[in-house]
Amino acid sequence: MKVYKIPEATVMRLSIYSRFLHQLLEDEVNTVASGDIASGVGVSSAQVRKDLAYFGEFGTRGVGYKVEELYGHLMKILGLDQNWNVIIIGAGKLGSALALYKGFEDRGFKVTSILDVDNKRIMKQIGDVTVESLDLLEERVREQGIKIGVVTVPAAAAQDVTDQLVAAGVKAILNFSPRVIKVPNDVILRNVDLSVNLEVLSFNLALQK
Amino acid sequence: MKVYKIPEATVMRLSIYSRFLHQLLEDEVNTVASGDIASGVGVSSAQVRKDLAYFGEFGTRGVGYKVEELYGHLMKILGLDQNWNVIIIGAGKLGSALALYKGFEDRGFKVTSILDVDNKRIMKQIGDVTVESLDLLEERVREQGIKIGVVTVPAAAAQDVTDQLVAAGVKAILNFSPRVIKVPNDVILRNVDLSVNLEVLSFNLALQK
DNA sequence: GACTGTGAAGCCATTCACAGCT
DNA sequence: AGCTGTGAATGGCTTCACAGTC
């Protein structure tokens, strides 16, 4: 399993393939061809095979892939053969919604801490987690072995809490704030910019006229 | 202003540049060079110039760009020189959070309808919008001139509500459900897949070990 | 016959490097 | 002298097309 440089787009698709395979598993489908996956998720079959080829040979020529086996491989590749504790910084509407989001739990992400600076939010109960003070950041990261942090604070506070997460040893950050934030090279950063997504739609709509 | 095929990545960056310029405006900065924007948002200066070059010549050689002027151009390009009414389908935690998200309002997106199938959610007040029955979809889309729909329903219902949005005449859809959905060619679709984003982090973390 | 795995080709986006203005 | 605008070069991802295997 030589892993040199995998396109990010490939990783995102693997995640989508794995969910599609999960559906097939529930429908008790045993075998699947690259073309089936392709039409199921809206890409080309060559793309599916190429994506998988980065990680090994999982199929049988003339036949296809065993659903259960391929699913297992993908989950392992995606690092989902283990559970991840996640800390959310920012207990506003968005942070709360994410904390309760079933899609995370289903895939092995457990929100074990939710922190905020606002006293009105501290002690609030979100699912089975209690919102705590931002002061506890380092302590919670350490004791819960947290590698993944989610930032859902206002733009003005985003860089500051990010720096705190990094200082506490968090290695991967999912940023929902509408601000470009900077992290050291060894920390993985992804941005989910809600406004940008709507604006891409707006751009394309405006084009059509 | 010849617009043939603009890379999606360029559009996303324009959105980010525009927000950066807005910050500069507030700080009363008058002029900005491509290198300043670049370091502000974490791309190369050549990238900034190339992105802008798709749409015209906005700068002055030897000087840079007038902040206010460039900002205006970008907002126009992004279709943000007008307001957009937005309908949200799914009044769960995520749908509610998005309905209240300030970042949308700030950029001219107004959530004018929130619909759900669940009677327990109907009549609930979210901000100044009342959750209504999914049955009203077509009526609301028509009377509010809605072009943009946001889907925050469970995976199993995603394709169904998408089809209803399309049938009602919605031209752009932002899908938050963890399911691949299909739309006709003339409808613009973007997916914000929250789990996929976490899984890309997980993949990269798992690699490092 | 059917479908995988993969080198080669094609395509698209980014970076380079410099001519052109101010 | 400084910074933009842009053709050319580069790099990377996707598609093609087919040899290899069951």
C-alpha cells in the first residue's frame, strides 16, 4: 500500500463511495462493478477504478468488487476503523447543530467537548455533553486524546481559538467561520465556508441572465 | 468582459477576496496590490491576478487596485448586487442554524421560507420566519420568486424534496444531506457534505501514523 | 464476455516570467 | 521603480483505451 500523494478529490470520493457501499450492504448486495458505483454517485467508472488503484487491487477482473470487503478497505483507508473524539469550539446555533448531527456519530466521530466563551451558554446541555468554558480547552484536548477540532465561532475570534487548539496539540481543524485562518504545516485545515457555497450558486445564476 | 468557462475554484476565491476587501474597506484602506490580497487570503499573487483577469482589467500597473472599486466589481460578478430569497427545506437543527446564520444575511441572502413535513416543527418560529408544511413548496417558491433552495433533510428524503424544488422552478440547490442527489442539467447543484469533510481530516491523520 | 488495472493522452488549473503601463 | 496583465511552461487530475484476468 504505497501512499505517495493522493488527490484530495480522490479522498472525498472515497468517502462517498463508502457511503454508497454501505447502502448496498443494507440491501444485501454482494458484488458491485465500478460502473455501478459510478452511476450511483455520479462519476465515471474509470474514475472509480483509478481512485481505488491508489490503494491496491481490491477487485476481480471480469467480476467486480465484493461489497463488504471493499467497504472494509475504504473505511480503513479513511481512518474510520477507529473512533475519533472531536471538540467543538463555539456553542452557537451552528456548533450545537453539528454537535447533534447524526452523520458524525454514524461514521465514528464523537463530540466529547463543546466549549464557548459566553457565560450564557456555559452549562447548557447539548445532547449528553455540557458546554464548558474555553479555559478548559487544553485540559479537555489532553484528557480526551483529541486530534480533531471544529471551529464555529464568529470570524473575529476564529484565528484566536485556532491558535489555542494548535497549542493544545490538535492536529486537524474543520473551520466553519467565514475567515481565512492560518495553521502550522503539520496541522491539517479544511474550511467549510457556507457563504462561499451560496455565492457560487449566485454567481452561476447571475451568469445565466 | 468575455465569460466563457470560469474555474469553480476561481469563483470560490473571488468570494473570499471580496470578503477580504470588505475588511480593508472597514479599515479605510484605499489601494491594494495583488500581493496584499494574496498574503491576506493565502494564495499566490499570480493566482489573484489570473482570477481577476477572467473578468476584466481592474487594476493600475505600478499601483494596484482601488479597494472600493474592486470590491464593487467582485460583488457584481458574484451576483451579489441584488438580494436573493432562499427557501430551506428541513427545519431540524441544521436547517434552523442555517436560517439564523448571519453570514447569509450579510451577503444578501434572505431566508424567506422554511418548510418541513413534520407537524411538530410546523408553526415553529425561527427568527422571523414560521416553519410551514412542505405542501406549500411550489406556492412559496412562486410568490417569493425563489431561485435558490437549501436541502437539510435526512438522506432518505433528499432526492424527493430536490425533485419537488426542481419541479417548482428552483434553479440552484445547496445540498447538506449526506446523499448524492441528481438534478437536470439546467439546475446548479452544490453539496456541502459535513461528514466527508471530517473524513478527509481523518484520512490525513491516519496517514501520518 | 465481462470487468479490472493501468500507461498514455488529454485537459484544465496554477505558476512562472516578463512585457507593458503609470 | 513598482505592479498589473498575460502567453508560455508546468503540474496534476481525469479520461481513454486496451492488455490482463477470471
